[in-house]
Amino acid sequence: MLASLLLLVVLVGASHSSPAAQTPDQRPTKDPPIATNGKRFPWDSMRLPKTITPVHYDLSIHPNLTSLDFTGVVSIELDVHEDTSVVILHAKQLQISNVLLVTPEGTKPLQVLEYPPSHQLALLSDSALKKGVKYEVQLEFAANLSESFHGFYRSSYHTTSGELRTVASTQFEATYARGAFPCFDEPAFKANYTLRIIREPRHITISNMPKVKTVEVQGGLLEDHFDTTVKMSTYLVAYIVSDFLSVSKITKHGVKISVYAVPEKIEQTTFALDAAVKLLDFYDDYFDIPYPLPKQDLAAIPDFQSGAMENWGLTTYRETALLFDPQKSSASDKLGITKIIAHELAHQWFGNLVTMEWWDDLWLNEGFAKFMEFISVDATYPELQVDDVFLDKCFEAMEVDSLSSTHPISTSVENPAQIQEMFDDVSYDKGACILNMLRDYLSPTVFEIGIIRYLKRFSYQNTVNSNLWESLTNVIFNGTQTDEVEMWVFCLNTQKWFSEAELDIKGIMDTWTLQEGFPLVTVEVRGREVRLSQERYLKTDDPSLTDGFLWQIPLTYRTSSSTTIHRFLLTAKSDVLYLPEEVEWVKFNVDMSGYYMVHYAGDGWSPIIKLLQHNHTAVSSNDRASLIHNIFQLVSVGKVRLDTALDLSLYLSKETEIMAVTQGFGELVPLYKLMEKRDMTVLENQMKSFIVDLFRRLIDRQEWTDSGSVSERMLRSYLLLFACVRNYAPCLTKATQLFQQWKDSDGEMSLPVDVSMAVFVIGVRTPEGWDFLLEKYRQSCSSSPSHLLIFFVCLFRMMEESLRGEVMKTQDLPGVVISISKNPHGYKLAWDFLQANWEKLIEKFELGSTSVSRMVTDVTNQYSTREMLDEMRGFFNSLTEETGSEMRCIQQAYQTVEDNIRWMDTNLPLLKAWLDKQHHRELLFV
């Protein structure tokens, strides 16, 4: 991600099978779970039985924002599918009372058993609930507002006058609705919800549906009644009690869009409101399915762990992901906000309307939403140039997917921590990249028709992988007369007619979703003959881990003889294709539309390097970025020598496009970061000087303004920040001058947003600059991510404060810890902080969450010594399963450091020799 690369240099120095629908009484009795009262709990699975399903929830909630707790009552209408005397449902840390069963014959109390390890309640009836008869259970409950970022939790903010105000908000994905009210908290148990929320007159409430009335209740309180929702999963229920203000507009399809924020930031909602209107209209037309609710609210929450959440009709966001300040927000801020809104609104169809059956197919939600970010933003905001950042998503996914600890896109998960771990780069980014590959293979039109059919066929239902592949296959082989025209386009794209047996979409895509990792395609050109082979790309010293993997790979390629894109489906371990004539070069994976890497065997990299050095624009910017990425990654597995990869990088002195430039930085900067952890100052400084010299001409061309396209502005921010951190004299002089002018104006002077971080990172180096920046952060009401980075550069000494959330929001702590870990003088402090505060961190951010996983992997991913690896093992081995010892991110961290050690042991002599040779060449031309 460009943003993560930017932050890096700021502080530099298989398919699911549902369990059988057994009744609780039929479950095995060996070693039964024991309820809190000492009795046997009648269910021993993390998954709920399917003997009973909810139909409708009538939910009344009374939160108290003074005592920071809430009470409520829920009535759940049930469908009984098999006779049973037990109702199993979820509840977590709720005080349950007055549990009743409403039957056609009357109302009676139920016995309640609790089993906290599974977050389950068992409601026991003295007579059987009969199949086909309608019943209702009623439960009263109470709890404190959560102090984490999940469930029904408290948030707060300070006004400019210093007053502390409290907000109560929900975050139920994936398994946290059970902490707010008793429910069947699995995605397949869809139902309708009717909500009532009691509040003080000084507050407002919002929920998934519009408010239909407000009535006065005892004690001068008000009760808001909301319309009944459409049929949906528990994790999409949402409600907020706050003092927010809002702005609204109506889409061309008649949907009311409102953006909510704290009163003092309501002026920063204009851009989000316009973007939401435009994007919802786009999806309404693109999917050919009307948005089914009368309104869509977007709420900026002062404390929010993730970026945003797609609750149906009430999407919630971190403030930095929704609010835009034209005076302080950057071009990358605007692009980021637009993409996040596009992602959450795509979920209103992918995820909300059609939902995965179980969390093992989370990618059907998140991969599609990530993919649709780019489709929708490209169509609605072409000036944001969103295509320039899509490729980075594939590179990020490959970084995780190249480790033996990765997982298939569809992975069996059961407990909440495992479910949380599914919200990773594989589900989001790899999911988006394989969808992009399939779209390119089938053609955009055929792909669009197929996903529309999928959404229409499974509206308000739950799906698995195969449902999507069936929908796409049906477009091709069972389409309408109109579709046959598109089929002709498809056949032209793939250069042949296909029978149904030959075009097996499920067969192709199962190889990408049901097995982990991705392929490395090796290309060997011999005259007109092109020999192809595939193997798993894996960073390991154990070759046995690459055995037994085979993908069906939609290859694309072009040659020096024409601009035509050719296609070939590689289904075997090896194959041969023939060119019509001999060519100077061939480039596979055109624009990197496919999720695979390419190695040009023999002398195959030489013509590629020659091409880039003499005529780099003969291939696209994405092609150049993928070549940079592939060749350096191939060094890691011993396929290419490091000096060959560095020879290719020399062409970057002529590069101007953002994706290729930032990928060059992304491969070169980590090399000296590894050296920093070994105190190899001389070689480290050689590498830093080489990178500065490589991009010197491009840095010198940058203006200290906010002019140009979005990509040009983002590139400017990146380059000037890097140059200042690396003490490049012209940039140091300019940044020092601008900071002094800004400081002399008491922060009133308007700095160009795009260069502000370069200015601040220089200004903070003095004690006076530190104090001034810290005070300006405290005074600021801006939610701009770029403005928050003012404070990030001041945080070296303040991690402990951030846990308390007094100066800085605790939600920002993971990013701060990671940023400090990238500083050559701060990496050990970040690691020590992580160890010392581990229990507090997992309590606040939850086991398996992206926040915890990122801290583990990103704090350690530049370690390159066996001593640090041993220290990591010592700490993580001391954990228990309850405190995270089984988390996948720990294995990922180990494997990354092991790979770093292997890389250093193998390549340091080559790197030193190459840099010395390069320096000698430069001296000859001085």
C-alpha cells in the first residue's frame, strides 16, 4: 500500500461443509461441557445446531451514557425444524434474567444454562418445542458498555472547549453481536429486526432503518422506534447513541444519504456525502438491483478500530476514513476516503444482500468489496487514478501468500479468534486480485452479467464458492440471445470456442481458492518455442513444501513484434506454446492482470533489462512495476542473482510513473532496513546513497506545491519525504525554510498539504519543533490522516500515553508502534513495548484482529539476526492459547525473519561487490 510505504519512511533513520443438523440431544456425550452452575451443557460444538432458526427479533435497548452500561429485552420469533426441548443461542458477558417461552398455549419460564467458552446459552423447556409450530423466547439482559472496540462499546471525544462527551456505538462483525444482546450469532441465521432505543433528550439515535416515531417514557426519557429491517445477519445490526449532527442528500434513485459526525467536524462531511451519493447510484445501476433500503447513513465514530464497517443502512467509519478537510487533507486522503466508502457501499450488495454461508468464505464478501472499490471509483472518479494503486494490493497479498503459514482463500475456521484472522490480505487483496484475473479472462461484460445473476439468484440468502462459479458458467453456456453476442466477444478474447467441458470455471477457480499460495511460471524462449512450467512460489528452505501444487493459470503475454495481448490457459505442470515468429522479448502477465509471478529462465532476463534501459515505455507502468517486483522476489528464492535484479533497477533513474517508482522503493529500501538491524553502517549508507542517487533527477523535478494529478501529488509527497529523511541537501534546505516560516506564523501559514510531512519530519528534529508540533496536534480538530501524521512524528517517547488514550486515540496505537519500529533507533523500543503490554493490547484489540496481527508482523518484519529470532521465540512461546500462542501471525513473523536471515547470509557479499562496482563507475564519469 502506498500509505504504508509512506509511513515506513516517515520515521526511517479448502471449501466449507456445514455440520449435520443434529439436535442437542443427539450430540456425543463424551467429556461434555459443563455450564457455570455445574450442570452438563447440552451442546458441545462452537457452531449452533440448525434445529431452530430465528425469524424476527424485537429488540429494546436502554443505554446509559452516564453510568456507561445498558439494559435490554429481546423477543425472538423462532422456526422449529425438528422437535427439541433445547434452544441454543449466543450471549457473551451478558447478565441474563426473566427468560420466557411464548407458546400457542401461553407463556412459561425456561431454565438457563451458560457455557462461556463457546459464548452460548441453553434454554431448557420441560416440554418439547414441536416442528412447524411458531414459538417466541423473551430474555432480559444487562451489561456494561464495552471498553474494547467491539460489541456495544463506548467512544468519546473532547470538544474544543475541553468538554468530554460520550458516544455509544456498535461493531458486531464478526462475532460480537452476542455481546450486545442474546442472538443466533452466525451469518446463516438471517432474520428481520425491529429496534427501540431509549435515550436522553440531549442525544439522538440512529440504526439500520429509518426512525418511525419517538415516544416519551418514564423519567423524562425518549424512546425511538425504528422500522423493521430486511432479512439480514446479526453482524450487520447497528445502532448509535450520540450528539452527532448530519448532512443529507437524495440519490437519483430516491435513497436518502446522510453523513453523521461530531458537531465540530460536521463541515468535513461534504466530500463524503457527495461521494456516497455518486457511488450508491453507480452500484444501483451496475448491479441492476435497487438498493433495498430507504436510506443509507454514514457515521464517523471517534473511536473505531478498523477502517469502516458495512452495517446495512448504517455504515460506520473511523473519522480519518470519512472526514475530509480541504485545507489539510491530501490527495491520497481523498483517494483513500473514496475507496473506503466505495468498499462499504459495495458490501450493501456483496455481503449484506448475499452473504457467505460461514466465515470460511469471507472472501466472497471482502474480496468482492475490495475488487469493486476499483471498478466503482474508476467509473465515478476517474481523476483519482485509482488503477495506479490496484497492483499494490496484489503485491501485498503475495507477501503473505509466499509464506508456508499462509492459508487458502477458503479456510476452515471455527472459533472467534480464527474467524478474526480471516480478515487479512488473503481474504481482501488476494480475493480482489483473483477476481480481477477472472474478469480479464472472461471479459468485463461476461463477468458483470455473471455477478449480477449471482446477486439476483441469491438475494437475502447465504452462499458458498460454487454458487458464484455456477452463476458465471451459466452466463456462458445457458445465456439469453443477447448474452450470445457477449459470448462471441469472450471467445475472441480467449482465441477459441470452448465447450462446457473445456471451460470449467469452477475447476479453474477452485485451484485459486481451495489451495494456499500462488504459482511461479517459468518461461524459457528458444526461437519460436516458449516452454512453460509452473511451481509454487514459496520462501522456504524446505523444497518438499512446494510439492503437489497445480493451478489452472490464465496466462497473458505480448511480444516485441506487436501490442496484441495473447492468452493461454496453462493447466499442466509444463507445456509449450509457439510464437508466429522469433522476437526480441516476450513479457508474460500483461499489466499483471494475473495473480502469479514470472521467471525468465536461462538468459531470459537480459532482453528485459535491455528493454527497460533503452525503451522502458515500450511496456506499461504496471508491467514495469511487476518486473521490478518479480525479479527482486526471485532473488529471495535463489532463482535470480541479486546483481541481476540491481542491474534492472538502474533503469529507474528514468522512471516517472508512481507505481513503478514506489515499487522500486518498495524493493530497495528494505535492503538497508535489514542492515540497520545488524549495525552495518558503512554498507547501509552505501545503499541509502545509491537509492538517493537513483531517484535524484526525479526528486529535483518536484515542486513544493499541491499542483498536478492525484498520482503526481502522491508521488511528490513520497519522494520529498524520502529525500528529507535521507538528508538530501536541497530538500533539507527547503523543508527547514518552510517549517520556520510556518512556525513563525504560529501555524497560520498554509503549507502545501502534499509536502507538509516532509516539512514536519525535519521540523521535529529540534526540541522547539517537537513542542510546537505537539501543541498544534492537541489544538487540531482535523481528522485528516495526513494531519494525524504530524503527531506520529512526535510519538517516539509517547507509546505508554497512547494506551491510556488521553493525548492520542488508542485506535491509532498500532500504527504508531509500527511506525516507531521502522526507526533504526526505535525498533527495539517498539518490540519491548509490544512484549510489556501484550495482555492490555489483546484485551483492547482482540485476539486474531488485524490490529494485533499487524503489530506482530510489522514490528518484527525487518529483523535479520538469529538473536532477535530467538528473542521472538522466547516471548511467543511463553504465551498460552488464551493469550494468542496459536495465532497465524506469529508463524508468519518467524518465517519472515528466517527469510531475512537467509537473504542476508546469501546476498550481502554480492550487494557489497555490486555497490562498490557501481560507485567506481560513477567516479569514472565524474
